[in-house]
Amino acid sequence: MQRTKVLLSKGIVHNRNMVTQTQYSQIQFQAVVNNLATFHNVIKAINFVENAMIQLSKEGLQVTVEDAKSIQAVALIKRTCFSEYSLNAATTATAPAEGGTAEPFASFGLNLKVFTDCLSMFTTSELDSSLKLLRKGPRAPLIAILEQHGEDSLITECSIRTMEPFDCMDLEFTDDQQIVSKFAAKGTDFFQLLGEMDSNCAEIEVSITPSQLKFETFGELHMNASVELSNDSDILISFNCSQTSTYRYKFQHFKLIMRTLALASQVVISTNGEGLLGLQVIIENNDNSMFYVQYFILPLVHDNDSVMN
């Protein structure tokens, strides 16, 4: 077995000694991912800004990124996606859960580009690779130990600096009554539908009525194109609309979502009365576990700062 350390870009902390088996008992958080390729693809798909907010809880690992206070992506990697998952409550700050009880909880900032660079070391190989994540506690680096399985196993360890946690937008739909339309679509078909839209357009308008769904793009020189789906379209799995709505969004934000949609088995889209669009992408892992990526996109506004509807 060959064990190496690989030097990368800024954000990597290089220790003289690798993490040893005897040190694991001092670790606040540790988890093992056996399917490195899917994990890497999910993280890479939301890497459209440099820094991410990482949250650890008994439910799993959550990665949040946002740009210009207009789009947010949240990747939820539940503990069922890990073959091993441990969060030590004794050394972890606690956060109140539902019912007033406390659960193990930790949060920190992380350079997501550096992290994905680490993960990419073994994802280009045809050999199976696994990932072990470790963190001792507050202000400690996140340690990624990657192992390539084969006749000659290769292990690489990266120690990535963490940052103080930072605030993110609170965009979650807190009440089902806020949702005025919600539909589920087949992931591959929905990906192809958006892929046929003009990638050079500036804006996309989403119109939802009880009978149909319409996407219309707007580009330079007043050129536009549209796609309409009836509420019983084969692409749709379910469709529910209680209030007609029409809102415009930056098409650039939809292009960011396409990275994740390429992996999707199913997508669920919801809107509220203010035009906030929530898009949940469901990604099947090869061990029957599920990865979830939730996007929130804020609508464009008129010059007079009123929301378009």
C-alpha cells in the first residue's frame, strides 16, 4: 500500500504526520463515502462560488452556496449516503431540534474549489475509490483521505483549512400554504427540455396555470422562444397549481442548475406567491441512497422594485 501527501493550491494545510488510527478517538466528525464519483459530481455541480457553508448534524452533511443574494444551492448528503457516519456530541456545539431537544451540530466555512480539487484526484481512474472525512473540532481543518482500491492501493490525504461560519439567506418554504404551484418532472426529460432553450438568452419567464406550464426565453434583439407543457404531459410526474403566476428569472441561474440536472432522476419545482422558485433535484446513488440538491432562485424585479407577476 502506498501512502502519499499531495500538495495543492491555497487552502491546504500540510502537516508532517498523517492522521493515524490512534487519533480517530479524538475526532469530532468522521464519515466514509464508498462511492466517491457520485459524491464528487454533486459537490462539483454546486461549485459556482468559491466558499461554502458546511453544516454537520445527525441527519448528515449539508453544503450551502449562494451568489449575489439571488440564487442559493443546498446539497444535502444524508447519513444513509455514507457507509460510516459519526458526529461526537461531546465536542460539538448543539443546536435545538424540533421539540426543544438538542442534537449534535457543527458549522464552518470551506473553500469549495480546493475541496473539489482534492476529490478529483481519484475520480478520473476506472478503479473504485473511497473517501474518509475527518475533523477534530472548531477551527480545525477538514481532512480528506482518499483511497484508490486496486492491486496497489494508493492513499492520499489532504488537510483543508476551514473558516468561521457565515450567514446565508433563509429562503426555505416554511409552510406548505406558501406554495402556490408545485410539480414533479422526470429528471432526464426536464434536463433535455431546458437544454433546448437558447443558452445565449438573458432571461427566462416561467408561467404556471392550473392547466399548463410554460417556459419562455428572452434574448437580445427581442428574440424569444418558448416551450409549453400541459398538466398531463408525459414529462410530468405530478402537477398542482392553485394560483396562476408569471415570473422572470436570470437564465444564467438556470444554466448553473443544469450542472446538477444532468445527474437527476427526478426534479420537484415549487413557487410561492412572491415568485421565489424552489427546485429540488433528486439524484440516485448506485447503492439506492439519494442525494438531494435544493436550489432557490429569486425573481427579477421592475425598475420600480416591484416584483414581476
